[in-house]
Amino acid sequence: MARSRNVVDLATIEARREALKAELAHLDEQAKAAEQTARDAGRPVLTAALERVKIAAIDKADARAIATAISKHGGKAVASQLASLG
């Protein structure tokens, strides 16, 4: 009888393992979505600020370089460097 209980326990363990794997996969998806949202959280603030100032012509490469710098170094670091230009 101990042997049959062992088989039931193994089946229960396997079922629980599969349920946990599914739950972890769902959590991974949620974490990825949250990371994406966090990485883009500053966009509305930057867009609102840009709408309030006049901006001279700028080519696409320069705009992309500025956006990449903000993404890579953060808004505070880029703003500090731009402020030092005076």
C-alpha cells in the first residue's frame, strides 16, 4: 500500500509542478509587461514638456540620439549634460 501512495504522491507532485510552471510563466509575462511600462513611463512627461517649447529643425538622427541617450542614461543625467551647455 505504501507503494501505491507513493505513486499518487508523485502524480500529485507532477500536477502541482505543472501548475506552478504555468503560474511562473504568467508571472514572467506580467513582469515583462511591467518592465515595458516602466521603461516608457517618462514619455508623456517629455512629450508634454516638448509641446510647451519651440524647437528648431532637427534631423531624425539627432532626435534619435537624444532619445537613445535618455533611454540609456536617464532623464536626469541627460538634462544635467544639456544644462551644462548653458
